[in-house]
Amino acid sequence: MTHFTEIASRDIRDNPFQLVGREWMLITAGALNAFNTMTASWGTFGHLWERDVAICYVRPQRHTYGFMERSGVYTLSFFDETWRKALEYCGTHSGREVDKMAQTGLTPFATPAGAVGFEQARLILECRKVYAGDIAEAGFVDRAVMDGVYPDRDFHRFYVGEISRVLRR
């Protein structure tokens, strides 16, 4: 972790639409001895409840879901384009069946709070979980969005995490 510098969340200069929606991220929960990571392209950064927060979304059928439920902290890790294939792999293969670290070459490390980050990341948000909630069918005002994204009604759970640490390469 020596090649990372800690910065304030307010000093992140990346465009969040590019960062999450185009470059993607790894959502990682658990501890170094037992964790899972998954690729995501949905997420939100902002200020909520007097805290700088990051919100991520995980479907219950994902292996990462159980780790998110049991963990008090999680990370969102962002990479440069050279790691796109690794992110594609982590998004299309389950940690129940494969060793994602062995297959991708990613090197995990323990963050100061005991979460898991990756040596190859260029930016890591360490988040302390403060809220979890489920997306519900009744909340959709635009039913076409729901029908397009949730034809099987397998709604995501969302996690609001206070950004407790930002590590930048």
C-alpha cells in the first residue's frame, strides 16, 4: 500500500459519470482472509446526512451480496484502462466458482480499516456502511425503467457508505 497517498474525499477530481459509468469499479467486501469482489457500473457519490458518501448496488444473487451484508466496511476500487479485462472477468465470473485473484492477477491488500483494496487500483474509496435498503417495485414512477432493468424483478440492494478514506495512486 506504500504507493498510495491518502486524500480527502473533497479532493477527488475525477468525473463521477466517467469513473463509474464508463471506467467501472470493483465493489469489494470482506477481510483479506475471506472476501469477494464484483464489477459494477452503477453507483453514486455525494453528500448525504452530513457525510460524504458513496452508494453502490448489489443484487442478492451475487456472491458479493453476503459479504456486503456481513461487512461494516467495503471498498470501491477504480483502475486505469489496462485493467479492463480483469474488471470484465470479475463482472462475468462468480467467486463461488473461481479464484478471481488467480485469474486476473489483481493483488489484494488490507486497508487501514480492514477492508480489501487492490495494489493495481488508481483510486480506492474505503466506505463505512451506514445504510442498506432495497429497491422496490412500488417506488418506480417510470415503469419502463423497471421493466427494462428488472424484467425478473430481481431488485438490487443499495448500500450507503460514508467515505472514510480515499487512497490515490
